[in-house]
Amino acid sequence: MIRTTIDLPLHQLAHCRAGDKGNTSNISVIAWDTECFQLLLEQLTETSVATWFGHRHPTRVTRYVLPRIESMNFVLEGILDGGVNDALNLDTHGKGLSFWLLEMPIAAPLQLADRLSNQIY
Amino acid sequence: MTAKNLFVGCATGFSGDRTDGTVPVVDTLIALGGGVLTFETLAERTLALAQIEKRKNPLHGYEPLLDDLVGPVLRRCLDHSIKIVSNFGAANPQAAAQRIYALARVQGLRRPRIAVVHGDDLTQPEQLQSLLKRLGSNIDPARIVSANAYLGAQQISEALQDGADIVVTGRVSDPSLTLGPVLAHFGWSLDDWHKLGCGTMAGHMLECGTQVSGGYFCVPGQKPVEGMDRIGFPIAEIDSQGNFSVFKAANTGGRVDLRTAKEQLLYEVHDPASYLTPDVTADITNATITETAANRVRIDGVTGHERPAELKVNVCYDNGWLCEAEISYAGFKAKERAMLAGDTIRKRIGHLIDLRIDIIGALSIFGDDAGELAAKGFNAPANDVRLRVAGVHMQKETAEKVSREVLSLYCCGPAGGGGVRSSIKPRLDTLSCTIPRDFVDAGWTIAQEQRT
């Protein structure tokens, strides 16, 4: 079988920022372009993101889509071990969790992968 | 006649932010013919820390960097009618106002008219009792350090319309620092939800300082930002209909474009159709962003809906002690030695204290407190790591065992551990709820100057 896709880390398709409120983290996912956004709509789902954060035991994951800015916003409840005052994590805010999501593999067509490699935005 | 556009700059995004971003913001506002200077300085726990300072000294409890923020620009702000609006009053807005009067005296300036917003503090015994009932919590009220409602833009707006040069608040919602002056300037009705939604999101774009102008955005080699050592703080231009643009102070580093603006637009947002503040339910579902010039974006499509019925309250309370200690291992089997040290400490005190163990350099902040990710193993090569042990306990003496155990690794091994550092600090926890608006007696007064 001829391979037509390749797994890319999310950071080749999008950029992200994490924010916190209490024990809830929200992570924005902003596609680098329209083609990336279409792939993310299919693959970056509430279920796949909840699985990727499995060790943080989210009690609920909600995806909000903002098509006009080719972005999504994931709200992950219960993943901050209590949040800024409660967690023993060095990063009690979960500021770095955007970079955990940015490692998530996304299956991309080979041609797209070529175009995205080593892009500077 | 339509009012002129209003410029609002924000020169800090939190307590502890750089203080030297203020001068370029003021320079730019003056060049534009005036405007409003805001400072956002209150994160979730900042107010509780300020309450602790106020307990120690009744003249403290406001933003510790106040002199550095206001001192260098006070003269020019007064000369050019640039209003200053900030939550840097923290737990003690009156004391902050007195400090600014003193700064004006020392600099030989005219006495500014300083308004102080009150009503956010809910630490009176009867207020605490009602809050605890609302929270369904049975913690001892004596453990409560701070209890504050998030106030909105109304009091700020009224004080400015009354001629205040400076408005000092405690807890208000961050975007209200912008919406307040916008309301005062354009005279919008408090139920003009569309415009309030726009003014609120303008404030949201500004409230984290350089987060919108490239600072927290930068990844070298992927999304680079020029001039990271002198990033410009942001300024919004808002028109009478609520349309707004965001740019940054002149002659600074940083970048404002589609990508930096999108990251900030969604920062700490949950449902984009329902961004809740005391003033309005803002809605960015159909927001669009356009680059209209170099380092300038226009945000369209924002709207708003009726404000939430109740106000949000944060209650901070003492919750024991957090002790953290670290030791480094480098070279041959560094990770294995660090892991053995961690296991050893867990065997010795894990039954007494809830512990978290990190191997910094191999796996730390991605992991959960329970260590589930760490238990799966981490195979990345790591030959220069730092063991971190963190533990909490209600009793200080017990919590301190964490630092004593890490210190004892110097002789008890494993081999080659060095560079122990440790700290112990009181731990604060937060409870949140909402309360009816009439529970809060929000208002403002002009602070009476007290000369000592």
C-alpha cells in the first residue's frame, strides 16, 4: 500500500495558547492556514483531545469552533490538579499545557507536510 | 456631534510585570492627543497576598511596584490630561491613593483628583457568613484571607465623569479597566449590550499587556518576534460605535498581527458566545481580525448580550504549608539516581505528606500531581536533571520534612547529588461562587489627602 499521509505534530499545523480559570484550562488552537484548519476540524475532536490529556483526567472537554478566524478553543475541565493555588505542579497555571497539545500527532497528506516543514510564521 | 475616538493603553499585564513599558505608552498617547493609561495588576491570588501584607502593616496591601509604575509618568499624565485607571489598589486602594498624593507632592505637581472604588471587599464577619453559606463550605472563617467580588466598569466611569484624574480600584474585572473610561468618554448606556461587548473585548485584548503584542507569542525559529527585550505594550483605539483597533506603543519591539491577536482574543475564554464580566456577556463567535497597517489590527464582529445576573466572588483561605526542595544530578545515570532519590524520599515520608516528585529535565510540568504520566516511564535521554520534591501539610513542621529529606541526600545518597535549594511558604486556596448584585455595596469616593 502506498502511504499518502504522515503524522505531523500539531505545531506544524497550528499555534496554541493556554489559559486557566480555577481548575479549568482553555487551550486555543489557531490553524496556520485554511487547509490546516480543515484537517484539524476532522481530527482534533473533543474525544481525541480528551484521550491525549488522559493522564490529567479531564472531567469534561468542550470544543468551540470559530471558523471566521480558523480557530478552535478547547475547554478542559478538571485537569489542573486543583489549579493555581492547589496544584503541586511547578506550573500550577498549566501555562505549558499548550505545548503538550502541540505534540499531538495529526495525519496530514504528504504534500501538505512538505509545504509545512520548517515554515516560519 | 460624534465624540472623538478614545485611546486606551495598558502598561502592565500582572503584578510583577515589566515597569519600563509605561513611558513608551505615555509618549504614544501624548503624540495621539491624549487618552487613558491603565495598569492591570491583579491575578487570582494577588489580592490574597496583598491582604496578608495589609495585615502586617495597614499602610501596605496595594501594588508594591506602584512607585515604579506611576512615578515616572505622573507629571506628564497630569499635564496632558491622560487619565490613569488601575486595580493597583489591591487590598488597600485608600493607601495606594495616599501614596500617589505623596508622589505628586515630592515631584512638586498639582494635587491630582484621585477616586477610590470600594465595595469589592467582603471580609466583614456577616458578609463572610453569607458567603460561606452560599459556597456550602464549613471552613473556619478565621482561615479566610480575602473575599472579593469582581466589580464592573460603572464606578470607574462615574468617577471619571466627575473629573477624577486617577481611579484606583481593588478587584474589578480586568476588561472593566478599559470599559470604564470608554463608558465615561462616549456616555454609552449601561444596557447598550452590543457596545459594552465591544468595549469589553477591547479591554480583553489589552489586559495582559504584551501578550497581544508578541511577548508570550514568540517561538524562536517558528514564530519569531523582534525586540523581545523592549516589547511595546498595547494601545486600543475605540470609536463611538464600539469599533476598535489594537496597536502597540511607538519605537518598541514586538509584533501585532493576525496571529498575535488571535492568541490573545481567545486567551482565558471558555464559550466564545458567552464571555462573562460584571458588565456584559460579550460574544466573539463572529469576530474577525484584519491587519490594517504594520503592527495594527482591527477587530470586527464582536457583540454583547445582557450582563450576568450575579457577580463572581473569589474567597482565598489559609490551607497549610507548601514545601519544595530540589537537588541536581548530572552525567552517568543521572536520571536513575534522581529517580532513586525520589523513591527513597517517598518511602521515608510519603505516608506523612502528599508528595509530588518531578525529574526536571526529563519530565516535570507536563505530568500530573499523582504521577500517572511519570509511571508510564520517560525514555528521553536526560543526563542533567533536577529532582524536585513538593509536599503540603497543614502543620508547618511536618511540611518542612520535605526540605530536610532532600538536604540529607547530600550524605545519604545516591551519588553525586548537589545544589540543594528549598523553600516553605503558606498555601492559599481559592473558592469561587456568585452572589446577587445587591449583596455588594459598590461605590466610589474622592480620597481625602492625608498629610503626615
